[in-house]
Amino acid sequence: MIGYIFRRILAVIPVVLCVAIFVFLLLRLTPGDPAAILAGDAATPEQLEKIRTSLGLNEPLLTQFITWAGHLAEGDLGISLISNVPVTDLIAQRIWPTINIAVMTIILAVLIAVPMGVLAAWRHRTWTDYAVMAFSVLGFSIPVFVIGYLFIQVFSLQLRWLPVQGYTAPSQDFGKFLTRAILPCLTLATIYIALIARMTRASMLEVLGEDYIRTARAKGLKEKAVLFRHALRNASVPILTIIGTGFALLISGVVVTESVFNIPGIGRLTVDAILARDYPVIQAMILLTSAIYVFINLMIDVAYSFLDPRIRY
């Protein structure tokens, strides 16, 4: 087990290195003068030279990479060109709203979607199965901003149960956090409930036809034990993959939802940085997103070995 985990960690190192090289070259190999791209069309020659000097663009490419990698190893992601604030401070201010919403969303999605998928597989080719599949297709097909505005119209404007927009940190007021987080979490969870329920159903249908399931039923085990203790555990590898990938997508791709519900997360930070051409922030967000994907994929690979001891690759 320890050897397997160690090999998986070693396999991550080349991926992280390739991502770092790509992010570094993204600015340097962009057609045109990177300083002019950052400064805009109205920049003076003095401003352009100042940007080149601050970014080290006058140095040889290898020297630039070594300097940049050294700063990166120290946790220095640069200074925002717009706000003149360290990028790490900007990310630290914005990442927790995104993480809180993502964690709440994925928990809600798993608690609803997995039982739905199990039920649909158990009631295969019945109205229950058709209803779950119809919801899956519908939930995955409607754009997320449409779902968000629909929830706002129903629960905020008509029923007046929940606030329209805004965010409150759970450390400040947990009750306000819940009331303001319900709508964005429901909006995001609709898509992931559809996706996880569909994958759970497909995996369960494959497992329910196995001989050991018929043996478990022949021994007189209760159907609940057969479904959740035997079938679901053996069907959990692809389900876990979807859940892990979905969580990574939530962390890095909640741009639309954060814009609709006015949540100050990293999604809005990325959009603002792109619109302002704040390249150090954009570069840091690419690195952060890539690191999240790599870390979660590593955690999924490690979890595979606990769910299925036969997996040792």
C-alpha cells in the first residue's frame, strides 16, 4: 500500500513540472510584446520598460524560468498589476467562499444522487428508473445560469424564502451563510446530481448482474444490505471518479454561479483578472486550478486501493 501511494506521488511530479513550464511559457511565447499586452495600447515606452524589468523579460529565458521557479517554490506568485497586492493575498481572500460553496454542493449532490442512482438501478425499466433518467438528462442539459435565475425567480422573488444574492462567511454568521448558500449550492448541485445519479445507475446495473449478488440474495440477506453493502461498494470506483472530478470542477469552474449570486470567490477573481489583463493573477489561477486537479486525482487514485484491493498499478 505504502509503495503504491509513493509511486503515485512520484508520478505527479512530472505533471506538476510540465504545468509549471506551460504556465511560464504562456506569457513569454505569446505573439507580440508581453509588456505591451499587459500595459495596453496607451502605454508609454517608460511604462513598457518598467514592466519588462519587473517581470525580468530582459533576461535570458532559462534565467527567467529559474528565477520564477525559485519565487514559486517560496510561495511568491507575484504582485497584481491592477491592485498592487500580492497574488497570494488575493487568492487567500477569495478561495474560502469557493471552497465552502463547493464542499456544501458536493455533499448535497452525493447525498441525493447516490440513492437516486441505486434506486433507479434496483427498479430498472420501471417508472422510477425513467423518472431518474429524465431528471438526469434535463439537469445536465439546462445551462447553469438558467437554473440559477429560475431558482432566484421562484424562491427569492415569488416565495421570498431566500435572499437573491450575497455571501456571508460561516465564521461570521453560520445561519446567514446557510440561507445565502442554499440557492447557489442547489444550482450547482442540480448538474452534479444528474451526472452522479446517471453514473451510479450505470455502475449498479453492471454489478447487480454478478454472481455474488445472486448468492447474497440466495443467502437471505436483506435487499438493503445487498444493494448498499455489496453492490454499491463494488460499483463505487467509477462513482468516486465522477465525484472527485466534479469537486475539482466546482473549485475551479464556478465562474457563472459566483457571478449570478454575487459570491466573491476565485471564479470572479479569474474573470476580473482576465478582463483587466492582470497576468500575474491569471498565471496564478492557472497554477492553482492545475494543482487542484492533480491533487484530487491523486486522492482518487489512493482511494481506489482502499475500495478495491486488486488495484495496484
